[in-house]
Amino acid sequence: MSALDTGNGIPDAIRAKAFDAFVTENESRSPGKGTGLGLYVVRRCAELIGASVGFANTAPTPYVTEVDVRIPLELA
């Protein structure tokens, strides 16, 4: 299963930690810019059912980011 996004994308500088809690592109965490919990919640939910998440190497045009949720066949 994949989720696609047409937003700004995930900068390379934070991709390795993007699924951690409170990681955002905006270090000041200005109001309205997000809390950095969305991808953390996705990863945590996936882990609880034995699945995993990660970024696809490339997203199809016009999308910028593709997140893959990998669910083992025995769970599907």
C-alpha cells in the first residue's frame, strides 16, 4: 500500500529520522506548520500489526513523496 503527497516533499536532511516523533522541516515548529507526529503515528500503527513503513525511491509524477506500508502476506 502506498500514500502519495504533492506537497513540498521530505528534505534529504531529515529523511532518515522522518518517522520519529516531533520531526519537522521547520525547526521552530511555528503554529500551523504541523507537529511532526503524522509519520510517527503511521510507523507506530504499522509496527503494532507487524508491518513496516518507508519511503519509495521515487514517486510518480506529479507526486513528490511516496510512503510505502509493507504488510506481510500472513497479515493481509
